[in-house]
Amino acid sequence: MKILTTSIVAVALLATAAFAQDDIPLLRPEERQAVDNQADQFNGALENSLSEAAKSTVRIWSGNRRLAYGTVVGDGSQIITKWSELVGAPRRIRVEAFDGQVRDVDPSGVFQDEDIVVLDLIGPPLTPVKWSDKSPKLGSFVTAPQPSGQPASFGVVSVLERSLRDSDHAFIGIVGAVGFDGSGVKIHEVTPKSGAAAAGLKPGDIILKVNNRPISGLLELKNSLVDVKPGDTVNLIVKSSNGESSVPVTLGNRPELPNYLGDRLRTMEGMGTDQSRVRDSFTNVIQSDMRPNPDQIGGPVVNLDGEVIGITMARATRTRSFIMPSAAVQNMLNSEPMDPALAAIPTEPSDQRIRIRPAVSPPRQFRPGSQQRLRRHLSEMQQLMDFMTQEMEALENGRW
Amino acid sequence: MRHSKTLHLLAAGFLLAASFLPTQAREAASTIADLKALEARVQNVAEKTMPATVALLSDRTGSSGSGVIVSEQGLILTAAHVIQGADKVLVVFPNGKQVQGEVLGANFSKDIGMVRIIDEGNYTFAEMGESDHLKAGDWVVALGHSAGFKAERTPPVRFGRVISEGPGNFLTTDCTLIGGDSGGPLFDLDGRVVAIHSSIGKSLENNNHAGVDGFRKDWQRLIDGDVWGELSMNPFANPEMPVIGIGMGMIRGINGVIVESVVLGSPAAAAGVRQHDIITSVNGSPIRDGGELLQILAKHQAGETIQLGVMRNRTPIEMAVVLKRRNELFSQP
């Protein structure tokens, strides 16, 4: 009980301090100034790498609402952008180019897996993007320009290219025994109709090696299968009641599992972050720590030489954004898109909460009346409550 | 002061801390060439430190955090709250290899802890850097097993800079963190460990890390398996909070903090601070009220010497005050 009392006091203090001024309780004005000046300098330097790509970056509007960025592709007569941000747009979609010209477009195709829509430009072409096939290294600097040529968001490559889909990963079909202390993975259960079942693996068998790599436990077993494609065959060394033997196993596709995040992790993922509607189910992505807003997704991403290495694909969480690499974009554009009228309405399968994102209105319509103030007040109270709940949970669990 | 009452309660008695920091040349970022030089160092840090960035899993507590190996023999630095309640942890390398780790000591007030890999081996490790001199604008790189160990990806790399110093041994950066990163390493541009991930606030700029110099000060106790301190989300209530030992008066209309009482045997008493002195600055930064004094002291650590600017009978005086920990001055209830 003592702990709980202490934590309530602590939470109240932290939360009020955070909302009274800045979120960082001990931030001094001179520190704020130092990091702001540094950011200005940094962004100024970055601009030198953005001028070319900015000409192929457009802003997508529906009436007065900013929906997304787009990338001018092909011969300059088409634009690709994020499909889920355009669905249900209340007004006609138009695009604004780097020089301020506003153009009409017609949606002509949808790539559902990538959540990309193709817009045909009406009238003369714009400047198409020049793709670079360079694969950035881990830690490389990546920037998404605004159409104006300033940086919209900056980050580094956090994780090299991979697929986020469970079904793209190989699946062996065993459940490991918990609490098994020896080396290798002791099988607790074999999934029916899986590769493991077809190869005759049984509960109690111990997997010692995968393709000659000794396996220390379940996580290493998973890791050893990361580079294996569904349909490939791996050679296991298995210890059973009959002694050690070599067993070839042909792997299947991992089933799509519902992604139940803990509530606390889910809360943290959204902290300080406006997340894209569709964000977690792509096949080819580079993960970065860029922080674009959802209405800045769909434009080109460049390296420090100004070469376009991909497009922004989603703002996923507090720590993650996804980039679709140039090669994957070009492959996609070489395939046949779907008729937009037939495409399903995109949703994130793991997202079980309904989110309402406030629309950005132009200044002339923005007259803060009592209704708006009340709404803002309520949303601030909600934020405060969320914040306090998070802090309480962190204290009670003592970890995160 | 909206929270003057609370602050007064805290301040009456506990007071607080400061330091002189060596200035070090920071990498410039005003041209593309500067940025390329910076990028090369971040790439290098990511590649070099990845194998030393481990995930720590506990069956017993169900907790999943991160850690960093800092010796060839497999000594791991992590956060106290990652190993809370565990005496053994599973240590998982980015390639999925897993070994057993023995939990050593932890200081919860600093949120620092240690684990040792049980099997002897030649482990890839990261060197330890220094954290006490870090200040707003210093570039840093964060790694960690975000949201737990994931076989299909390596621990994500994040880049940013120090936003704010303190409280105490902690520092705040804009390297975005999330659950699972706890205990993971923050590196300088040479790939040396400068801090361990601890907590986040709502803002993307509010990611908090425990400085590596805090480990050095508690090294032997941690190695010996001592567990002490308390986890606190309120920096002013932290037992390690540095104090000067005065009671603050709350008179409005004064620029500064009026000393209402001086605690016997406190740093303030030793430095010659007297009742009714008005504290007007710390290390040359003007102090307008009690809240600001607390805020500045919280950014320092016990043992450091601060220059206190005081008005006495309308005459400015400077005095050097050596800060103490709150729990050195006031026994804990």
C-alpha cells in the first residue's frame, strides 16, 4: 500500500509539471535554445540534398484538407500515394506541386498489398522521380522532403529491408517446451499439417541443429529460419528416443496470427505520435526512426546525395516509420494494379481501436468557439488521464 | 508558482545540487560534408555495437528488456527495473543465440543494474564512455530490443541528441524509445556506452536514460549483488536527489529564494549560508524562485560543487557548496 500512495503523489507531480509547460520537467530555456539552433542548422544543411526530389513531391488535398504526400512517377503523368489516407475523402482529390500549381487527378489503380493508389494527372506532366537502387546501410541518414524543398522528416535506417507479414516467413510448426534447460529445442507440440508434422517430428524430440548450426534455444531456432523461404527444405539434427538423426523438413508459411499487444505497449506505441491508419502489414520495408505525420506519407525519401532510395510508407509507432525501397516500388509499378472501384477499404488488422484524427482546416474557417474550446479541453483531459494511467502502470509493474 | 505548496514541502529540508563541465568540441552539422561525416560515424556505431546489444528475458517475472555487454567475460549493464524480481535471466543475442545470465546488483534510485553471463566466453563487448559531461546537443545513438526480442529483425538503431541533463545521473534525449528498450545502450559517436535506457514521457523528445558514470560510482556494490534504492518517477523525491539543506521561504515579489532555515550539518551550513540570505544564482544562472532552484539542483549530482550567488544585506556574495544526497542529510522514513 505504501508504494501505491507514493506513486500517486509522484504521478500527480510529474503529470502536472508536464502539462503546465513542456513535457520535459527539467528542460532549461538555454537547453531548448541550444537544441533548436542545432536543429535549424541541421535542417538547413539537409536542404542541399532535397532540391531535386522535392520537384517530384506533391501534396495531396481534398478540399482544404491535407491528406498525404505523393511521388511523381513514370513519365511524369502519374502520382503514387497512400491509398488508406485517400479513402473516404470528402471532396475531390487535387495535388499541389513544388511550384504551387494545383492539378486535378483521377485515381486509376490500387496496389492493395502496399496500400498505394495511382493517380493519373490531368494535363501536362510533372517532373518524375529518378529512382536509385542503392540499398542504404544500417544507420544511414534518410530524409523525406516537403514539396517546398525543406525537410518534412529526418531519420536513420533502423532495420534493413524485411517483410512484416507473418505469412512471408517460413514456419516449421512446433511449440517448444518451456523450462527445458538443455541445449536445443525440446518439442512440446507439433502443429498438425505443418512441415514438422509431415517430417514425423514428435513431442519430446529435441532439435539440436538447423543446417549444421547448433541451436541454443527457441529464439535461435526462429532466427535460423529467418532467411529461409516458405517451401525451402532445411536439414535438422534431431535427438529422439531412437538416438540422433538427420531429418529434412520442408517449411510452410507462417499463419497470420492476431497481433495482441499488451495495452501498455499499445499505449506507448502511440505516445506523442499520430499513427497511419494502415501501418504494419507490408512485404518490403526499411524501418527508420523518421517521424513524419500521417499527412506527410507517400513522398520520396532521399539519402545525403539526394538520391531517391524509396518512398515513405507509414508512420507506425513512436519509434518506427516504414520506407518502401525504390526497387520494390518499381517492381510494384511493373505489376497490374486493381481497379479502385473494386479495391477493398483498407484497414489495419491489428488495430482494434477507433481513432478520430482532427482535420486540418485553413485559418479562415478556424474560429474557436465555445464548442471547440470544450472539445479541446476534453481531449486534453483525456491526454492527461492517459498519461497518468501510463505512469501508474509503469510504477505498478515496475517495468516497461 | 502554481505548485508552490508542494514545492515548499519538498524544498523545506531537502535541498539540492550542481557541476562544472568540461566543454568538448561537438561535431558540426552545418554542411552536407558535416552530415556525411556524422552519418559515417552513426553507421559505424550501429555495426560495431550490434552484437553487444542483448535482450534479457525473465521467465519468472515475464519481463523483457535489453542490456549491453561491457566486458569480454560477459558483464552486462541494464536497467534495475528490467531485472527486478529475477535472479536468473535469459540473455539473447541479436542472432538469436541464447545463454543464461546471473543477476548481480541493482540501484533502483538510478535505475541501474548488472547481469553476468554464466558461461565463460569471448563475448563481443562495447566500451564504456562517460556521461557526466554530456549536455544538450551532444549526438547519441540508441539500440535496444524494442517491444521485445524479434527473430526477424535486429535491434533498431535510433539517432538523436541530448535534449536535457538530469535529473541527477539521468539524461533526456530525442532517441525515441518504447517498451523492451529498457536497459538497452545509448552510445556516443565512438560507440562507447554513455547511458542505459530507462523511461519515456509523452513527448518524442522525452526519452530518459541512466548515465554510465552512475554505474562507476556504484560499481563494487553492483558487482557484489547489492540491491538498494527505490524507483521514482518524481526526480525531487529520489533519494539520490542532491540537496544543499535549506528551508525555502515563499515571499512573493522577490527575485531569488529567501533562506528560511539552514539544516544543521548540511552543505549550505558548511558553506556559510545564513538565514535570510537570498539565493539569486547557481553557477551564474539567475534563480527567480524556489521551483527554478529545485529544477537546477536536480540537474546536478551529489558530490559536485556549485557556486551559489547570494544577496546578504544587499551585498552580493559567492560561495562554493558541495552537494549531498538527500538521504545523506535526511534519513528515509
